[in-house]
Amino acid sequence: MKVALYSFQSDTFIACEKNDAFTEEQAQLILGFGAKQILAEPDFYSRLKLKFPNAQIALCSTAGEIFKTEVLDNTVSVTAILFEKTTFQTASVNIIDFENSFDAGAALVNKMDQNNLKYLMILSDGGKVNGSELVRGMENVIIHKIPVTGGLAGDGYKFVSTLAGLNEPPVAGKIIAIGLYGNAIQIGHGSMGGWETFDPERIVTKSTSNQLFEIDGKNALDLYKTYLGKYAEELPGSALLFPISVKLSDNADPVVRTILSIDDATNSMIFAGDVPYGARIRFMKANFDRLIDAATGAAQNTARFDNNAKPKLALLISCVGRKIILDKRVDEEVEAVSEALGDQTMITGFYSYGEISPLNPGSKCELHNQTMTITTFNE
């Protein structure tokens, strides 16, 4: 597995680093994570195709790009991959062609050849797609037989619209799958948050999908504002500082959910993932050091390769909320991952509107918010 990293800045490719020699014509798969305004430029896709003429190209917009140990804005982080022993297949759907995200997720996976499939990477629109339903639709087909990781595209801090594209200029609504096949590929994955809970466990008593109305029989938004105190005046932006922990069932590990918007007409909150009736929730807050430690922990959880082999590539998908909170310290979580994996691992990725990963090896895939989610690859 040969990997090259490029950074597209100021209308040119200004940097390149490879773990082994290969030409751009030999590249088989391109992953491009970048600012929406650059990906939307009419000639950007054609420039990539000209540079990597024989590769399949997957693109998605971001809330920040990860290039080696740097976190950048208004760039495109481009990863070129040459597999030596592994085959791959790609597929895509658009949410506008389906009644709901569950059906879109199931249809996407059903497009893939299931024989000898070892791993699926998902890059999805982050504005029109319900990430929780998307993951459930995929899991309904796969039944957690293989790891599925990825993330929801971003739009900086705007939360207006996102883009994704496969072998064509990116558009809104697109959902992409990249499947890896064969026994040579090794996959590691880890996902951790590092947030602190700070209130008693409560029960969701009224909700619809990802819209929360009541907690313990009380208006959820009013209760949330009480806990936010002075930060309540800054909603919905300040909600990124105070996500909630959601336990979907008695036996499930809790997942983190972020508020995307406030519905003033119904005095309710809209989340990035489902908050179902009967779920147990707790409010959360940030702890800087624990966020960094969680990034290290997620990286350490990926280190399960044969003969202690080091990964050739690490895909980091972290949450836009973490980027806002860490602010000038945001590079530290990427540097912590690099230190845990070793400098022989090439690092790419982006800041997202939602992260897709199992919590533990062999468990079902989940949508997460406010986590650092890492997938490592080796042949």
C-alpha cells in the first residue's frame, strides 16, 4: 500500500509527501477533503482528474482539513493511494432519490459486491442526510459483519449545505461508499470523545427522530438553557460546547449527540443524530486535556495489526465542535494521534458534522458526534 499526501492551497498543490515511490498516473484512489467553496469551483474536479487520470476520486466538503499533523482551513487535503494486494469498489446514491436516509443507506450497501468485502468507508452529505438513519440502513444489510467507518461532510461553521462527489464534481445530497476486498488489507478503528457529564441521568419523554421536545416531562429546551446559564443567550452556536450523552438502550454504550439548531416555533432542539423516546441522557461539557487524551486513546485502539505492524495510513475524522472548543490548540489532538501511531503513518482527514464508526471491534456501526474517530490501514 503506497500513499501520497498533497495539500491544495492558493490555487495550487503546494506540498507532497509519499511513504513510497509511485507516480500520479499509478494512483488508484483519491480522497479529497476540502473547503466547500474550493470543491464547488467548476474546474476543481477536472484539475484533479488531469493530475490523477487513472484514479477513482471521492470528494467531500469539510469544517477543516487534516494534513499530516496540521489542521487547515480553506484548503483541500488530497490523499492518493496505490493498493498492491487489495481490490476496491465504489458506489454512490443521492438522498433526493429516496424517501428517507434509512432506505438510502440500505440501497448504497446493496450496490456493493458482498463477497470477500472486508471494510466500508462512508463519506456522506452532512446537511440533507440523517446520519443515524443512514447508519441503521447500512447495518440492516451488513449486520456488523465488517467494520464501517467514515463521516458526514461539513460546511465550516455555517451549517448551510455540504457537498460530496464520486468521479464527478461534488453536489449536495450525495452519499459515497468505498469497499476494500481481500485478505491482505488490515483495518483498525477507534473512536473516543473525552467529554465530562455534569448532571443526573434523565429520560427522554417526547421526541421525534432527531427532534427533542421533553425530558422528564419538562420542556427540553428550557431545561437545557437552565444548565447552560450565560451560554444560553448564544444558542445554537454555544450548543457545540455542551453536547448530550445518549444511551439508546439499557445494554448500549452511550453516544454523544450535538444540537444542530433550535426550532423556536415548537421550542425544541434538533440534533445531528436521533434522540429516541425512552433514551437516557446526560448533559456534557468540555475538558481540554481529556479531549486530547481521548484522541490518543482512539489512536491506541487502532493498533491491532499482525506482528505489531504500523499502519501505512490513518484517516482521522473529528467533530467541528471539538475544533471550535480546542481553537488554537486544535493541532494538539492531531499531533497526539501522530505520536501514538508513529511518524511512519501518513495522516489525512477532516472535521465533520458527524462521525461513523463502531465503538468496539465487532460491534455495530454508530453515528457519533464530538468524537475523534480514527481508521488505520495496512496491507
